[in-house]
Amino acid sequence: MKTSQYSSIMIITTTLLTAVTLTKANASSTLTVRCADADQQTCVETEIQSFEASFNTCSAGREIDTIDLDHFAVKKHPGSPATAVTETARKDWINNLTKNCANNYYKPSDGSSWTNQFMVGYSLNSSYNEDNEHEGLQEQTPFAQFGFDGRWRSESGNTLHWEIGGLFASSPTLTDSEDNSTPTEPATDAEGDQPEEMPEDETSKPSQPTFNDVSDSLDIYTKVTTNFWADKDDTLKDYFTVGALAGFKTRDSITDEQDAVVHYYGLLGEYLYFGNSTRNAKNSIPRGKVWVSYLNFEEYGGLEDQKRWLIRGEWQLNNAPDADPDEGRFVVGFKANLGKGADDVGIFFAYRSGFDSIRSFITGN
């Protein structure tokens, strides 16, 4: 019985090893050529045409062409059966061609398509007094922001971003003024009649957005964008994206209808600057970015359905060439909510890091 089991195990093991060997032997080396990349196309054609004059890539109408490098390696270094020296020469030729002619080919590295950042710091924000007058950037408060960004890129060069984030900072608000003076008898005219009073809504509602106080608020948002332009070398050191933005921020006080948040939504344009090539990186935090959006706010400055321009930006202060969020960095940024009536502007100074670094600091792992 033991001999039979041993023989069965040997047969299974031999079969598996043979299958693995055949798989490796039959595995082919290929190179994908992007037909829109003239430099890569020229590089491949120049090399292969040196021994195969009739070779050409990218026939009319094709966007991508796949080259069987094993096939051309045999023509470059013929021999049958191939000696060990010939096999080594073929492998070296394939490796060199792949390295020299694939600089602009998208081949993503290992890792997650998601990255994150967390910033804490100090902000200077717009301040308003009880007379609805703007007092400059007098409101000094702590600042915190977090974000999760996913990025997916196709071989054709299109990039899709999906970001989910939150911002905690102070923002101006419009509160009802309280009249603590001693009640008086209503005024009467010469005939003893009281003058007709204006409806409360008409007397208290402002004619344009205005503020008279400042309060802390939490802003949660999500945005989805895709790029339509990249640098001329197609290394994705920087690019523009367009898309949509939506979110909500907390109110200073709950309304009579038990509404505690203000919703907003609209279109978005964003410029991202990474500083180094991100072509083969699944994702990374940009060194700097600026985004401009045209939004419809459910309520702003005491008025409903307000169209506003929202502009935000941030820039990494040090000279590090990359923007790995796991290495902390000092960041300066600004925000501006612009439009009819009162505006909300501010600047912030913060220290940025990734959640993995924070977890490692807390746990010691």
C-alpha cells in the first residue's frame, strides 16, 4: 500500500513538473506598441528592420500592435538546435529591446490604485462682524483635511480619478440677530393707528449673500474626473482633468425643517502636478494641484439656490522630486468661494502625511 501511494505521488509530481516546464517553454515574450507613440514605433522598427527589412508596425487604423519578440529573436540569433550561448543572446536582445523601446509604454507597477493623505495645520479665514462687514482674514482656527484618491489608466492614455475627501475648518455664516432691548409699545400715527408691518420674510431676508458670524463646519465631498491633456512627452508629470463635484457641509444650526447640512454640486476642472513621471505608477499624491468648479449651493449667505465659483489649491513646500504621501510634507494652500455678494476666502499651512505613516507612528510597526 505504501509503495502504491509513493508511486502515485511520484507520477503526480512528475506530471506537474512537466506541465510547468512546458508552460515556461511555450510562454512568449511580447511587446505592445502604441501606434500614437511615434518614438516607440520608430525604435522598434529601426531595430527589427536591421535584420528583417520588410518589417513594419501599426497598419492603418490600428491603435495598438503586439510584437512577438521570441519570433524575431530567433531571426536575430539563428541556430537549431540553439546552444546555451544562442539562448542567452536571444534573451538579452529581448530584454534590451523591451527596455529601450518601451519608455513610453504604459506598464503599471505593483501596488494599489488607491492612495490617501491626511493634513493637519492652521488656517486664516474670512471674518465678518455683526454689521455684515468683512474684516479680512482675521479668523484663526485649526485645520484638518483627509482624502482618498483612486486612479485608473488605460493603455490609450486616458486617466480616471475618483476622490473622496473631507475638510474641517471655519467658514462664515449668517445667524439671526438677537434683540435683548426692553420691549416698547409699538408706534402709532396721528389717528392712533399702528402702521402696517412688512412681512417678516421680506424684512429679514437679505437681497444678496451676506454673513455676520463665523462657525466651524465639516465639508464632505466626492469628485470624479478624467484627463484630456498631458505633457508632450506623455510621461504624465502633469495633466488637466475635467469632471463633476458634489458634497455637503454642515450648517451652523438645524433649520425648522430639521435640515442640518447644505448640499452642493457642479462641474469641475483640475490641474495636477506630480513633478516626476507617473506613467507606470498606479497612483500617487500630486505635489501641487488647483481646481476650479462652478457649483449650485442649496443655501449660501442666507439665500437659496446660489451659483458660486469654488477655487482651491495646494502646493508642497519642500524640494522632494516625488510626492509619496507616506513621507510627511509641509503644504500651503488656499480656498475661495466667489460670486455675487459676500465671498469666503482663506489660506492654510499644514503638515501632510499618509494614513499608513500615522498608523505606524501609533502602533510602532
